[in-house]
Amino acid sequence: MSRLPVKANNTAFICLLILALFFGLLSLGNLLQLRHGFRLAPIIWAFVPLAAFMPVLWLVRRGHSRSVKIFTEDGLTRNDGSRFSWSELESVIQQIHRFRNRREVLWRVEIHFNNGGCAWLIPNKVSNRAEVFAYVAALPCEHKTIRV
């Protein structure tokens, strides 16, 4: 297979959009209270929801930028534009998360390269999961499983 694009599941982005709308309306409601005169409390409470939303936005952006965009016969490309060659492939690490009820879930798959680079596959964000994980399982390198 010469090219295998990783198709993104848009559920996370839709949820992020709904969350942004919610926090944005909370902030806007607090800022609208300034029509009745200047007070410091509405300004502070307008920035609290935005400050709570920023770490969530940072995590989603970080996960998306480090995720694989496309596999080619030469290597792979991440969503941030970084390219990695198969000649530098080091290992594939599957990170398993165990919940308190002893249920284990695949957290993410990291594809490591000799130059220190890494690309992620987050299972909940990949819509063509069967194709992509079959491709990764066939990569000629060491495959490890760790618990996080």
C-alpha cells in the first residue's frame, strides 16, 4: 500500500466546539454585566471560564498535532507537518491504561524514531482504525506494550 491516510473521527472536535461555546457564553454573560457600571468581579468571572478552558484546548491541540496524518511508503507525516522516514524507525509502543474496575483500554500507540521523534495514534480519534492498526502491526520493528 503506497498511501494510507489516517481519517480523523470528528467527535472530539465537536465536543470541543460545544465546550468552547459553553465557556464562551459564560464569559460573555459576565461581560454583559458591565453595562450596569464598571465592577471588577464581572471581569474576573469572565476570564475564569476561559482560563479553565485553555488547558483543555492545549491538550486537544497537542494530541492532534502529534497524531499521524498519513502513512506513505517512505515514512509518515504528522498533523503538524513533521515527516519521519521508515529508515529511522525504532519501535512501536502500545500504551495500555487500566481502570480501577480492572478493565484495560488502549490509550494510544506511539511510533518512535531514532532521531527522538515520535508520532501518536489515538484510537478514539481514528475512524479507519482496523486498516491503520493492521498497518502499524506489520511495521518491521520492536513492538512493546506498557501500562500507563
